[in-house]
Amino acid sequence: MTPENMTPETPTASPAKRHVEHFVADFAETPLQATDKVKEDQAPLSLWGEAWKNLRKQPLFLISAFLILVVVAVSLFPSLFSGIDPASEACQLANSDAGPAAGHPLGFTQQGCDVYARVIFGTRSSVTVGLFTTLGVLLIGGIMGALAGYYGGWVDAILARINDIFFALPLILGAIVMMQLPVFRANRTAWTLVLILVTFGWPQIARITRGAVIEVRNADFVTAARSLGVSKFGALMRHVMPNSLAPIIVVATISLGTFIVAESTLSFLGIGLPPSVMSWGNDIQAAQASLRSNPMPLLWPAIALSITVLSFIMLGDALRDALDPKARKR
Amino acid sequence: MATYILKRFLQLIPVFLGATLLVYFLVFSLPGDPIVALFGDKPVNEAVAARLREQYHLDQPFWIQYLLYLKGIFTFDLGQDFSGRPIAAVLGEVFPVTARLAVMALIFEAVFGIIFGLIAGLRKGKFFDATVLVASLIVIGIPIFVLGFLLQFTIGVQLGWAKPTVSSAATVQDLILPAIVLGLGSFAYVLRLTRTSVIENMNADYVRTATAKGLSRFRVVRVHILRNSLIPVITFLGADLGALMGGAIVTEGIFNVPGVGNRLYRAVTQGEGPTVVSIVTVLVLIYVVSNLLVDLLYAWLDPRIRYDA
Amino acid sequence: MNASVEFHEAGAAAGRPLLEIKDLAISFTTSNGEVNAVRNAHLTVMPGETVAIVGESGSGKSTTALAAIGLLPGNGRVAAGQVLFDGEDIAHASEKRMIELRGNSIGMVPQDPMSNLNPVWKIGYQVRETLKANGLPSGPDDVAKVLSEAGLPDAARRAGQYPHEFSGGMRQRALIAIGLSCQPRLLIADEPTSALDVTVQRQILDHLDKMTTELGTAVLLITHDLGLAAERADKVVVMYRGQVVEAGPSLELLQNPQHPYTQRLVASAPSLASRRIQAAKELGVESEDLLAPAEDVAVASTLPDEVLQIENLSKVFKLRSGFGRSTDFTAVDNVSFSVKRGTTTAIVGESGSGKSTVAQMVLNLLQPTSGKIVFDGVDTSTLNSKEIFAFRRRVQPIFQDPYGSLDPMYNIFRTIEEPLRTHKIGDKASREKKVRELLDQVALPQSTMQRYPNELSGGQRQRVAIARALALDPEVIICDEAVSALDVLVQAQVLNLLADLQSRLGLTYLFITHDLAVVRQIADHVCVMEKGKLVETGSTDDVFDSPKQDYTKALLNAIPGAKLMLPPEAATA
């Protein structure tokens, strides 16, 4: 016997024999069901279908989805929401710091511009930057992370090191440094900003993707696919990626909110979008000086910004709860 | 354990080199005259330009430049800023202030985040939990500079409970409001992380076994639930210290704290390239080292990691 | 003898039950409303007695036992009935009272040794806090004594180690030590050995028996294995879907089951079936008569050739231990055997025996370090990628975990169709026809096609996996622990299905398992593996009747119910 098992002989003591009755339940009360019958009453329901069913009932999801739709609508069709187009109608210094008036519900900035109109028309740039940064980050980070997680080996080692290096430069700091470059100082547009944010934002998505892929690639159904002849790459595209999507979607949704904040922060610091482009960050930065006397021109874009970011984060939260594998597994 | 520490330390070196190389490359090696670029939008001052060219060894090949730059970091010779002051001296003034601010923020987010998160997790689904979840969501959602202005305006200006801007001495008392603003976002994150961790561990098998042993509820929570739940939280806090130092740039701007972030902000808006590069390099170094410390801390907290091959 | 035993004997003399559960109803609050997990449950445990509760998953056996120690999960509550411990109703007792009782009056040994020990505290610490909380001396000597009584050698040193440094068996001994450390009068053992290797199981259960007999502790043993229950307990209680369907003395229940469910269990339990076959053989009855009847005895392939030959197969893994060094781990060591067409060959072994690694190499998912795998006369290492693609049509796997082997994103139709699409067989219409045929063959209704894996039970998913494996009309199917994760009755169904398919389609099976009892039911040949080496091989009859190696004998001995004297079914019909 191996040393870790020291079981000696069982002693032969036995308790006095007692008569034990033999109970049998009433057959009618305990009917037998067929072993392992398939439930045929409900309509088929995939995992996504189940998640959607749960999501529809969550107030968190409903509220955030509604808000996001409103924000998207505003960014696509601002003129529907505001009669005044700040681009064509010049600001009138005479109205400087004035309060709400007819047709100008939120008052005026120090420059005399209509706050409401600027908030509405500023939506587009912030949402555009957030959206396209997220798409870029998903593309680059998703591909890198998937390849590293699936193939492992030196691909993974290199990616891990690159990841570490980029992680050492937090988003804002990295963006600050990159903005120093002459090419970026000369052209500051929404697209250059997207490029910079993507450059420093992809490591996070890559890491999440890699983690999700590593978890899925060892599943039996992947091995089953390989044993019936599916190629290694085929298994990645047809089985691993679809099952890795859930955490990626959650992080992407939340990141969208984060990127909108990043754009505003950089604009606020004066190195984001150029002042000629209307954005919430620029407006907040401009209104900073007169905060004590007239806080409203700063607060309204700030509120718009907060609501937008909040709705994305709420959506991400709701999605995470609905797609949580621990809740899914029976 | 010793091999683990050594391994992590060795992994740190290429990361540091890579990050600093990246920064250096971005600033000094892309097309265009970097010295002109360092002046930003301002007119080029020839005397300063000549001095900078010499300082940055621009006649040397790229690799020599980079190595000399690294040498400068380790000998604390970071060159001079545009007004001629040694950057190292400048950093020596501003880093302690930011360090104070960051540590205060960390204490705030750790203490309150963990306590609230623990209670919320233990009473999942009840009123406290629901309230705390909604509140933390709002705090995470609202950008830090909005929160900063909001609090500055209400608490500083309207209510007058704290000074809206910080004095040049930057005492601990001055820094309370900025520390709260800086730590608020992370506080919400710590709270949620603690809560999730507690909920997960509450339902763990070993917690049930601990209860089956006849331990009091208090002991089960303290020794088994809390101890295990803190592992991810403490590692997050460790990493957050580095992030706080870097992210203080906005908070210091709003409250006019004479720290690293403020100096960096001024350098950025006034186009002082060398200062920007130096400060960012030091911040990167701090971030990398704090990550190493976090890894070590994680190994100390979770015995399973120490024996990982 | 210690005082508690005398007390037990006094209690026994008085005739009062230690634990009495009367008309117990337990309900859970879920998102779909209230669910009644247990109804009208009743059982009695006398002092010093061992009572087993037997049932499949969902029968309510664990829930009933946990109610006795007040450990129902947060959303569960006792809706009706009484739990009388030594005369006191503790069903709704205060938490304070339950804390008093736990540890020193009622103890628990849980199922999974890894997840039930806190990974961040040392073993000694976890023992010490138990002793301390129950008012017993808790110095290092006391801790060491408790651990060594549970069979842990070198207890003083082991107390300073962490759970992950122990093996599975040692962890379970630690849990037993903790459960019995305060000498409770009642011990609830929830499947205490299901997560362990078979040979370790027997040692641990023997030791547990010894300790509880010495201490005079009553044991409430929860298990899904009827053979084990009958072997270890004086009385067996059978539960089905939350109700007690039959209860009585163990042997009587096995020899004379009255309730239809108990009869089904007795008929399907592998350990009992294997014992029946064994006993029958001793009386000269042929084993084929005792297996579940096959549908029609179609003529299998008349070619008795060897479809699979394994020659000197070895696999060595390099484990990296940091800084470029690596150690060699020999998972499979010079294994040779052959598989005849149309038969079932079982590879039996415990964890670490290398049996799954052999399966992976046969499937060409892993390259051997040395040796040959000859399939139908061709060495598989010489195949190019096109030939391997063709090879895959002829050899297919079925895996263990029904919850992991089907892609959750694919509905059943796509899952079964995938092999046909990958090999470009037929067109859309003919593929659909084939899928329908396959579903019929595995006895699943046609409507299953539109469903998704998350809607099916474990047994149903395994049948889908079988249908998928059959899609390409393979010759050999590798079943890697294909029924190990299934409930007993479902397991019997699937085994019947597999036997059926084999006789109809002339399939050859390579059956990987750790369960010798299952092997007895379905295999023609057996290969026993231990730590990578092939220890013994031969026909099933030979290996079971006259095992030659010590390890094989130990494995056979470890089958629960092996010591039962069970007359063959033929005699009791």
C-alpha cells in the first residue's frame, strides 16, 4: 500500500440486529415518468434567444436602450431636435451669459451662443469618435487576441509583451504623447483622434478576447469538430469565435462609453478635437473660466455627456447579466 | 516563491524598455524636425533650439540617443525645461504632492469601497444593495471632470465646506476634496468588484463546509468569505495606484493642485516637449513597478500561485 | 471506549431515534416561482446506525440531508414537516441553536474535496478552527491527532500545508477528520467518495466505517450508487423526484424491491449487474442472457480481422518548470493491444493511467512519441492530410461531458449535419433526410432538430453526440468515458442503445472508462492500464474470473457491492 493510505483492518464489531420495517410508497402518489423524455411543448430557444427573453424584462436594459436610441437619433438628425444651426447662425455677443429665453431653453454661453443648439449639434462628433474607435479596437484587438489565444506559442508570447508595453501607457497619457507629434499637431480631426485612441485602446480588447478564446478552445465540441475533419482555422471561425462573443460584446459596449469620455477629456485638455469642431468636451473647456458666475453652459453639455456614457455602461451591465455563463449553465 | 519573484522581475525589464522606447520613438523619431515640433505652435527660439539639440544628442544615431536618454533617467539627469530649470528638480517638487493625493484617494476608495461592497454583497437584492448598485453605476458613468466640477461647485463654492482650489502648500486637509474626486470612480469600481467577489464566494462550497463545522457567522464572513474575496480587490488596488498617479492630470487641473498632473498639463498646453517626455517616462516606470508589486502581493495572498510552474 | 459510545448505547437501548424526519417538504424560490424539491419525505436514523439515501440527480436526497444540518441554500426553506434530532425539532431552529449543534452534534463530510477546503488557509488551521469553535482543545498536538486518526500519515507536517498540495484522497481524509473531529453523534456524508478514484474510494469508505463504528456515530450516507449503499448501510432509503418511494433493510431491498422505481434501479445499477453476471457465471449461466436484450441479432461483419492494432505506443510530455528546464512526463508507456472488428474493447484505468491519451492518439488528435497505430492495415503516422481527412470518416469520438460536447450556438440539426457538410456528402435535401434517420436511430423525436443543446438533458445530449458520430457511417467509435457523467437509469439506456447500434451496424467500440462494473456489462475485451502502462489484457470473462495482476484484483475488489452475496436474477425471477 502507498504511504498515504493508512487504513487498518475494519474491526468486526456489529450492532445488535434490529428489525427494520420495509416501507413502500403508494404507487399512485409516486408515478414513474419515462426516463429522459424530450420536452416538446415549447418553441425552440437558443442561448441568444434565452438571453434576449431575459433582457427584454430588465428595466436597466430598456432604459439604456431607449436612451441610446435617442442619442443616436440626435447625432444623425440634429436639425430635427434644434431649430437653430450653430454653424450657420453666428453667436451674438449681446446675448453673452444670458439666461433662458424664448426659443433658447438652456440659455447662452459667454460667447453668446445658444447652449441647447450646441449640445444637440455637439452630439455627433462625440458619438462618431466613440463608435469608430470601438469598431477599430474590436477589429485590431479582436484579431490579435483571437490569434494569440487560439494558436498560443510564440504568437501569444509576443502579443503578451506588446500588450504589457501598451498597458504601461494609460490611454490619456499615451494620447497626450502622441498628440505631440507634428503630423498630429497639424491635422486635428475626429479621424486622427480615432486613430490615436485605437492605438492605445486595442490592448484591452485583445486581452479579453484572448481570455475568452482560451477558455473556449479546450471545449469538447471544438475537439469534436476537429475529429470530424474541420481544419484548425475552420474550428476557430465556426466554433470558437461565436462562443467567445459574449464577454467581448460586454466589454465593447462599456468601452464605447469610455472612449466618448476619453474624447471629451482630451478636448477638455485642449488636445482633442480642434476648437472649430463642436463637441461637448470643447464646450466644457470653454465654459470652465466662467464657472463661478454662470455654471449652466458647463453643466448642460456635462449632463448630456454623462447621460450618454451612463446609458452605454448600463447597457453593458445589463448584457453582462444576461449573458453570464454562470446563469446560463444548468 | 523566489523563482516566481525573479521571473516577474525579469519580465518587467523588457516591458519598461519597450514602453520607454515607444515614448521616445513617438516623440523623437517620426518624420519632421523634432526640435521644431517640441516648440509646438510657438516661434522657434534659436538659442534654446541649439541647446536642446545638444541636450538630446540629435547628431548621434537613434540607438545612442535612446541609450543616453535611458542613462539620463537612471542618473536623474533629465535635462532642463524651457525656463532652464532642471526637470529633475521640478519633479522632486511636484511628485510628493501627487503621491500624497494618490495615496489619500487610494485609502478612500479602499476603505469605503470594500466596506460598502461587503455589505452590499452579503445583503444581495435588498435595499442597500440596490441603492449602492445604482449609485456606483452613476459614479462610473459620469466622467471625472464633470464630477470634479460638480463637487467643486457645490461643496467648494456654494456650500463652502472646502476650499475650491488648493493652496501651494497642498496640505492633507486641502487635498481631501480632490482626493475624493480622484478616487470616486475607482471607489465605485472597487465596490462592485468586492460585491461580485463576495457574492461568488458566499455560495462557494468551502463556505458551506465552514458553516457546517459550527463556526459563527461572523467568523465565516471574516475568515472565509472576506479573505478570499479580497484577493482580486487588493490586486486591483495595487494596480490602481499607478493609474491614479497618471490620471490625476484632470483632477489637479480642476483644483489647481501643484502636482505632477498639473505640471504635465501645463507642459502639454504650452508645448514643452522635453518635460512631457520626462514626466511620462517616470510615470511609466512607476506604473510598471507597481504592477510588479501587485503580482508579488497576489502571490502572497493566494498560495496556489506560489507553486505555479 | 469514550463516553459518547456509552451514551449511544443508552439511547439505542431506549429505542429513540437519533434523527427522525417526518413529512418533510422543502421548497425553493426561483425566478419561475416556487419549486417543491422534496415532498412527504420521512426517514429514521437510530443511534450508531448507518442509513443510506439513494437517488438520481434531482431526487432530493442531498436537499433532505442538508435540511437536517440547516444548510439549505439561501432560496430554500422547510415548507412543512419536522426534523427531529434527538427529540428536538430543528427544522425551524434559530441560527444560534444550529451553530451549537453543528460540529459537535451533527457533522458533515461533503462531496468534492477540492472545492470544500478553503485554498488560502492551511489544513491545520482549518482543523484548528473547528475544534476551537466547538470548545475542544485546539493545540497543534490535538490537530495532529485528529488528522492522523483519519489516516493521514506524517500529520504534524501535513497540517502546515495547503489544500492544493494534497492529493484528492488525502483531501477527503482531511475533510473526514474535520467532520469527525468533535465526535458528533450524527455524520452526514454527502457522496463522500464520488469525486475520487475507485481504489481510493474503497480505502476511504473502509476507514470511515472504522471510525464511525469506534465512535458510535450514526451516519446518513447519500449516494447515487445502490450497490455502495447496500454494502455500507444497514438501511436504504430510495428517493425519486423529491419523494421517498421505498425504504428498508439493504439486502431485502435489493433482493425484493417492490416499488417499480426501485426495481428499475436494481436492474440498471452497473455494480449490481456486474455482480449478478459474476454470480451467474459461478453457477454456470451464460452472461449474454443477463444483459439487456439487443433488438435483433443482425449479422455483424463476418470478417474477424483486427481493425485496430496498437504497437508499442508511447507518449512523453515535456513539462516546463521555468527557466528553460523541462521534465519528462510519460503519459503512455509502451502500450500494445489490438481491437477486433465488431467487438467492444474497454480500456480501464484510474485518473493518470493514460487511457484518454491513448484515445486521443488513436483519433489522430495527438502525435505519439513512438510506436505505431495501425488502422485497417495502414500505419496512421504515414497518412498525408487528405488521407487523414478520409480516415476521420471511419473513426469517430463520443466524449464524456454532455454539457461540453455540443456547440451551444448550433441547433441539433446543424450539429448532426456538420460532419456531412464538412465532407461534402449529398445535397441539402439528402442531408436533412439523413439527419432524420439518425435521430430515429438514437430514439429521439424528429422535433429535436430545431432545438438547442441548452434545452436538452445530459442523456439526450449524449444521444445527439452518438447521432453525430454515426453521421459519417464510421467503422470505429471511440467512447471516451461516454456514460460516466450520466445518471444510472439514463446510463443504462445509453448503454443499451450503444449495444443495439453495434449489433445492427457492425460497429467496433473502443470504450474508455474508469468503471469496471460498466465494462462487465458491455465489453468483450478489457485492457487495464495503470500509470501509463498496460497492466493486464484479455477477454472480459478471463479478466473478471481470474485476474492475474494485483492492480486488477484491487480494481475488481473496489467495485461497490463486490462483497455482497447476491443470487443471480435468474433465481429470483
